[in-house]
Amino acid sequence: MSTLVKPHGSNKLKPLLLEGKALATEKARAEGLPKVNVSSREAGDIIMLGIGGFTPLDGFMTRADWEGVCDGMMMASGLFWPIPITLSTDETTANGFGEGDDVALVDSESGEILATMAVTEKYTIDKKHECMMVYKTTDSEHPGVSMVMEQGDVNLAGPIKVLSQGGFPEEYGDQFMTPTQTRAEFEKRGWKTIAAFQTRNPMHRSHEYLAKVAVETLDGVLIHSLLGKLKPGDIPADVRSNAIGVLIDKYFAKNTVIQAGYPLDMRYAGPREALLHALFRQNYGCTHQIVGRDHAGVGDYYGPFDAHHIFDEIPADALETQPLKIDWTFWCDKCDGMASMKTCPHEASDRILLSGTKLRKALSDGEEVSSKFSRPEVLAILREYYASLKDDEKVEIKMSGHSAR
């Protein structure tokens, strides 16, 4: 009997990835079906559905689901869900098949058939309404808004059968862990209470501090890195993974941290994405989600602690995974160490505020970075990466105005 939290809305995980003979049969059948190209974001959602990360969903949402999630974070069934999981296409493609037909979902970049789908509904949405409800803005400069506004005009709903993990296991090896695998590892280690630490950056001293706060009170921490697409100027997943790996080896006690990755693209939805992160971390077996400053934020679209507050606005039974809310953290010269607004009594002039944006800019400019900001072993890996960049790539980093943590 498992001692871990139950998957969201279910007593067991619901992976949609076919295996063995069923997989071979469906792959052959898919070749003859009408093809629908899917975006990078949609491809990530398909893979997440395949590995059970989006348990208990069986596919892409209906219009009733979309409306309920946008307006009240609740699917038509009554299941709590904070961000629509939808698939879209253009009108011409949508007109090529009817409701009740099966289609093959094709990765628009690789050309690989990722899944088949039984189309139960074709519908249109108010894209600006989705943006306003989910992202709290319709500003086209917001990367999540841009993602929604550029998607096709027709949404397709229906259950899917997943045929591929999109090359993630081959590219990332043991770092790409499914919910089944993380749960098995937690149980092997005897962990019952686990905090997920969300990151799309290498970990600086503030991130390290957040993880260690969790280690002090829980059995372990899952450092869970995004492996999908980022925005221009962000540090690639392989470089980030190496930097996190050396930090774990050098600065964390043994058997307190696991590093793993998941296949989604960032949506940069701030508070709503914090809820989605907690939801799928429940499926991965985590009891807690570390929520620091501007979780999943971008630019100045959200307040620094909006992601804290949103957990107080949802029903108490919406999620089993709970937020571990941590205040603004920094290095304090007078404390001579990392501290937070709750623990440090000193002046702002004594504090070094840390952020991934500041670190990226300093490294791209070739500036010296203090060990108070980031560990020397981490900085060595990052300097090597930045030294390998071409001048135009460094300019892109400096011009990238959206800062997400």
C-alpha cells in the first residue's frame, strides 16, 4: 500500500501511452488517418498525458471544459483544473474530418506521429477571454498570450492514445522521469513527504536556500526542471542540468535531493501555472510545492507573491499537494549568509537580491559574479556555456526583456 499522495482526481495514475502490440497496431493505423499538426506546447501536453502527468485527463478538453477552467478553474465534471489543456488547428484542416472521426496528431517540428485522437467536438473560443482569465492580460508581448493568440482558430476535443515520448528519454536519459518512476524512487528511499522545486534556470544561492528550507522539514526534494521550450535568452536544459547536478553533489546531503525533468513548455502564467505545477507534482508523488517569489512569472505582469495568494483562493480540497510558501530571499552581508524577509532584520543596503535574470545578464556581459550569488562550481559551468555563444546570441540574451524565475 503506497504511503504517497494519491494522483489528482484518481486512486491511480492514468498514463495514456500505449505499449507492446497495442502500440504497434495503433502506429500502423495512424499512418492512414487525417493528419493534424501540433505545436510545441501541444506536443508537450501530449507527452505529459502519455506518462500520466496530467492524470486523470483522457485527452484534450471540450468547450464546456475550456469555459469552466477559464472562468472557475473547474472542468465540466467538477474536477479542479487551473489552465485549459486544449488542441487547435486551422479551419481548412478541421473541415477535412468530422466529429466522430479519428485523426493522427503530428509534431510540427519532427514530423513524428505522437498520438491518435477520436474527435468528439470541434469548437471555437474567445482567445482574448482565455488570455485575460489565465494570464490576466491580453498584451501580445506576454509569451503565453502570444502562444494562445497564434494557435489555430478551431479547437478539437477528444480522448487520445499516445504513441511516443517525443525523444525525451533518449535525449535526457535518467533525468527524464515519469510519475511512475518518481513515485517508485520516493518509495525506494522511504520518503513520504516530498517538496517539488520548479525551475527553468540554473540554481543560484537563493534557489539553493529554498530547497534546503524544504529539506529541513521534509523527507526530500524533487528538483524538477522544465525540459520543453523556453523563451529566447534562457539557458538550455543540458547546461542547466549539469549546473544543478554539481550543486547537488557538492552542497546537499546525500539522499535528500533528486533531480528530474518534465516535458512541458513554459506557459508563463504566473499564479495559475503555480497551481498547474502543484497539480501535476501531485501526480509525481509530491506532497508539497515550493512557491517562492514570482513563481512562473514573466516581466512585471504579476505581483511577486500572487502565486502565494492564489492557493488561498481555491477550495481546500482542490489539491492534496500543498504550497510551501517562502518569502523574498537574498544574501545579507550582516547576517553573513542567506536569509529572508522573515528572518533578516537588516537594511536593504545590506542585501544582495538574487535572480536568474541578473545572473544571465552578468554572465553574458562577462562580468565577475560573487560566490554570494552563485556557487563557484556552478559559475564555472555557466561561464563555459556563455563563452561558447556567438555575439548575436549574447545580444539576444540582453534584448530578452521578459524575466521569468
